[in-house]
Amino acid sequence: MTPTQKNESSSTPSPTADTQVSNKAAVVVGIYGVPGSGKTFLLDQLKQKLGEERFEFYEGAKMIAAVVTGGLDTFHKLEEPEKLYWRQQAIDRIGKKCAASGRVAVVAGHFMFWPEGEEAGRVACTQNDLDTFTHILYLDVPPEIVAQRRIGDKERSRPSISVTHLRKWQQAEKTQLRHLCRNHNILFSLVSPSPVVLNKVLTLIQDFRRHTEEYNLSQAESMLDKALDTRKGRLDTVLVMDADRTLAAEDTGALFWERISRSQRPRDGDYPLKKLFSSPLGYSHTAFRQATLLYEESADDQEFDALCQEVASAVRVHPEFTTLLKLVAGQEHVGAVIVTCGLRRVWEKVLERDNLSKAVKVIGGGRIEDGIVVTAAVKAGLVSRLQDIHQIYVWAFGDSVLDLEMLMKADQAVVVVGEEQTRSKTMDAALARAIDNGLQARQVLLPSSAFPRLDATKLPLIQLTEHEFIDSILCRQSQNPGIQVLHATEKNAAKLFMTPMRDESISGPLLRKYHRSVGYYLANEYLSEVIGIEEYPIRHVQGYWISGYRLLHERQTLIIALMRGGEAMALGVSEAFPLAMFLHGNRPDDIKLHHLAGQSTVLLVDSVVNSGKTVAQFVHHIHKLNASIRIVVVTGVAQGQSIAKGSHLAQAQAGHPNLSFVALRLSDNKFTGSGTTDTGNRLFNTTHLP
């Protein structure tokens, strides 16, 4: 129990209680403030402005009078446990009524009563209140004004209270409410008196009514769509970038609050966001909404804009990113968007200063008028929208745990690593877990003297200024010649090979033998053309040295047999290229980064390619591990649709021209085998199995 609080009963919540976050059935907004702060007056104004079609308005004392037989006179005579019971009944009735009607409740009430001269206040807020309220607005009226209002109140008799006591009362309520709200998933904001206070509260309550997590994502998606609108249909690739500690070393949120702390307004600590994100709200959607309300409390619109300008002037984008973004700005088919959990206005000003605002758009929040907050889920959702709706290849850049979902979703992921003393302390462990769960990413050190995260095997090092890296980003998909396809469909050799492979009487070891022969044939006839050959010295049978030939970089070639149907053909390829490494692949994640270390070419071998979806998953996975490695798909039979424009493989090729396709035969037959007709079953005599 704190020295400024006295519980009315054991069930009244303590500000230090760790309470589980409750699911709220309706939007219920509480309006609190010490007596005389203007709660009833504001409630009447809101009722006039908002109407009662979507809202319901309650004064807490009147609601208690309605549920207690005998009204408030009877209530005031009750013992404290009985008062607690009726307070709970009153708020429960409000919550149930609004849940049934779908309307938003606005409730004016008291958090505590604290007669002057008593050691501590008596808390009137109950656990049921905390389980019902979704938002609380606190009227933070200067105690001098409150004291004057109380003296001049003609409608009710109010005891005289000193300004000193009112200030202490207010501080106790604000401190305890802020803490309790964070433990009960309630958004909390101070509202200071001003000529526009009514408009401010109206804006907040309208926002509270409509703003859900789903609404938030849909708004962010609309902003993304608008950002792409002028280049719709022309973009092949988009860079999605975090801002703070990614594009620049600075944390703009910290810089903002540093400037606030220098002003006349006292704050709860130098950096309230740190305290917020360390609370039970964590990095949830509610936490970021609460951060927006903190920014709203900190300054009016004009002051906020001026502070953002100050912060922007202190931010220096890493030169490597400036160079990259200017290159992107000169490309019609490549775009960039900043998706920041921080302050949108700051980053827009930074881009304006660096002459990048036309090419790079910012999606972010910081004010209620922005309409959104950016969370980890929003970042990932926008990457998915780019890929699934806009059919765009996505590069993602981020530095913290809030970027991991986005990095996991992206086609290419780059972790930006800053100086050890300033970078995220929780990222290493979270990043290691993400890699274990399938994340393929690379890291860039900014500045270059920074110490790498994890190790270069798990997280390979790159440089943003490398020509190969820049080329992989700027490569124009629409200018790619498409998948290079070589096949022997009309050749007599193909007809001879296909005969036993299509003969239903041939299966098991004999069929595997034919598949192996096809692999050997395709390797010598076509892979040697696609990849090339190199000379090396061999001793002639007559004893002198001559030039021999083998596959170009054969020792740096990896053969992957897609199990189980591709094994026999892959063994034939391996027989042709005995120096190449051989690997079985049941799933894409069977291929690890170390398998590709030092390799220049990957040969993906399967007996049949139908839709191409499985092979495309392998291609996509390998390109995530190594964006520039050459991949050649080798198969006996491929359906024509698998390599057509818009196919899975064509999409997997996006941004990666080093993808080729070698087949014994292309087929227009869209039949997919099963049971006795499935190639895998025929190869291993399992046609009788279900």
C-alpha cells in the first residue's frame, strides 16, 4: 500500500498489482478528474455534439443512484464493502448494456475521494471498473483553476480545499491511474484545458470508437496502396525499411523526449516510452496506441511539428543508405517505403531535407490524426500485401525485434547492425531463434567498425555499396529474358529415353536405372551448355599431357535430389559430375547456409515438375540464403504451365536472372499422377499403398 492510497476493501486494486489483461466486451470511456475539474460539464457537451445514436452517456453517481434502492442518500450510509458491491453493479450494468447495443459508453466518475486533512485518499475505482473501461481520459486542470471553480459553484455545495492538497490529490490519481491502466489494457491520456479541449476530446472519442487492430491494419494497407498508386503496374521491387537505428544511428523517439524534458513541462522520467514498453503492455498494439496518446499529451499540433523539425535536424541518414535510396529514386521499377514504429513527421522532414521525399514514402504514426500505429504485425502485413496483392518482390531492412516478422516475410532480409552500446540488447537471442525457425537474412554493419551480430555463418556479412548487391536490387524483372529453358522434347534421344519411363510394366530398380541414365544424359548434353565447361590437364593413355574438360566450377557445384522422386535422376547427374557435392532435400529448410558456402551453382533435380510450386519453394529458399547463386532445375518431364509467365517458378525468378531449366521433355498434359501413375510410387514399388 502506497502512502497516498487507502483501499476501501481488499478487492480494490492496488497500483502495484500485476493483474491479467482482460478482454473488453465494449468500448467504455471513463472521464476522471478531481471534483471541480469539469467532468459533468464536459459530459453534457459531448452528449450534445456526439448524439446518442452511437454513444451512451453516464454520470457515475447517477448510475449508482439508479441501482441502489433509496438512491445516493441510502448509498452514502452503507458500509464500505456494500458501497463496493453497488459500484461494481453500476459499472457492470453499463458494460453489459453497451455490449448488447454496440454503442460506446462515456462515463464520468471518481477515482478516489480525499478529504483534506486525511493521510491518504480512499480509492473508489473497483476491479470491475478496470475490467470494463477500455479508455480513460483524465482532466488535468491546474489546481488553482479547480479551487476557483469549487468556490464559485452555485449548483452544489463543495468544501473548501487548498491548492496544495488538490495538486497532491491530482498527482496521486494520475500516477495510480497510469499504472493501473497499463496493467489492465486500458488506454490512458491526460487532457489539459485549452480553447480547443472539447474538439480534442471529441477527436479522441471518435477515434476510440472505430480504432481496432483490424481497422489499424486496413488503414496502413490503404496508405501503402496510395504510396504505390502513381507507379502502379511499373514496380517490380520495393525496399521496405525500418527507420530509427536502421536508416540512421539515432532513435528519434529518444531525441523527441529529450527535447520535451528540457521544456517547462515535468515528465515521468526522461523517456516515458521506455517505461511504457517495459510495462505489461510490452510491444502490443495497445502499447503503441498508448505511445500515441503520450505524444498527444506532450504538445499541441504546432509545438509537435516544431519539435519534429528539431529532431529531424539532428538525424543523419547513413551515407550508404542515402546512396542506395538515390539509386532507387532513379529507377522506375524499384521503389522504397519507410515503415516506422516511430514518428512519421520526423522522417518525412528528414527525407525532405535529403531530397528523397518524392521517391521514398513514409508510413508511420505519432499523432491521432495519422490514423495508425505501426506494430511488428503491421510491418509484416504490409510486406505480405506487397507480395500477395501487388505481386512485388520485397527487400526488408531492420534492426530490432520489432522488425523480425517483417524480415521473415520478405523475399530478402537485411539486418542492420549498429554500435554495440546503442543497438538493441534483446535482438541477438530473438534473431537466433528466428534463424532457427527459418529466417534467412544477411547483416550489414553501420558503421563498418561495428561488431557483427551472431556469426558470419548464421548471418552473412554484406556491404550496401557492393556492386553485386546493388545490381541484385536494381535488376529489372520485366527485362529478365524469362527462365532459360533447354529441353530435348523433339529429339530422338528423348523419345528413346521416355519409352521405358512411360511403360507401365517397368518400375522399381529398372525404372530407377532409366532415370539415372536420363540424369547422366541431361548433365552431359544440356548442363554443360547452360553452365559451361573448363579445361584441366589429364595424362593421355600414351603418356603425355593433354587438355581434358569438366563442368565449369564442378567442385563448387551442389546437386540436390528432391526426395524421393528426384534421387535416381540426381545420381545420374552426380555420375556425370563426380566432383560436385550431393545432398538430399525433403523440404526447402533442409538446405542450410553452410551447404551453399563456397558454391557457385545449385542443381535441383526432380523426376517430374507439375505446377512447379515445390521446386519454386526450394528456389525461393536458396535465393534467400544466397541471392546471387546460379540455380538450374533438372527434370525428366515438366508441364509447360510450370515455366509459363506468372507461374510459381517465374515468380521465384523475380530479381534473380540466374535461373535455368533443363528437361528431357516438356508436356502440355496437365495430369498429375497418383497411386499407380505417380512416378515416385513407380520408382520405389509403392503403387499399392494408399
